[in-house]
Amino acid sequence: MKYTHRIFIPLLLILLAFILSTASCGFLKGVKGSISGTVYIDGRPQAFGTIQVFKLDDAGNSTYVAQDRCTETGHYIIQGLDAGTYSVTYLNARGNPIGGNTTVEVRLGRFEPLDLNLTVQGIPSTAP
């Protein structure tokens, strides 16, 4: 039994050292971030709208990155994002923007939760 421990512990330490060294050498560079949430307008989930995501640079300029269609329960997910600051916009099923832009900071390897709680003030929900 002592002989097994003499081999097992050093092998475990070597494996741990390998994992840590590959992570620091860029082995995990392919890991991206994600934004996920639900869109609500006046407290109700919004089905079949579109979420658009734009990456913001240091000067505040935006570049279109991705979009996703909301499910029937208003849920969306945008995957494969680099670390950085993003602006998120909601378009209703007719393609009209509702509410303003929301900013979110994306970190690698993380699902950033972002529920959009929007209000339509003075605009009928059936407006073209």
C-alpha cells in the first residue's frame, strides 16, 4: 500500500502541474464568454424578438457581433464572445428597437446573466 502512494502522489502532482502550465501557456485561449437572459416588456416575457450584440471599443465605437432570436418564453443566448464590453439591443418581432441599449461586461468562460426589463411608454405594443 505504501508503494502505491509513493507513485500516486507524485503522478498526481505532475498532472496538476501540467494542467496549470497549459492553462497559463494559452491552452484555454479558445474559451469564450456568453450572454444569456430573458426579455420582459412591462413584466411579460417577449417571444420571438431579436437580441443584437455590439462590441464597444475604448472610444465608445460599436461593432456588430451577433444576434439571437428569443424563444417563445423570451429567452436568448449569445455564445462565443471575446472578453470586453458589449452593448445589447432588443428588436421586437417587427424589427423595431424597444428600450435603450444595455451595456454588459463579458468575461471569458462565463455566462453573463442579462435579463432585459423594458417598458414601452406611450407606444402601443401593436405599433408597426
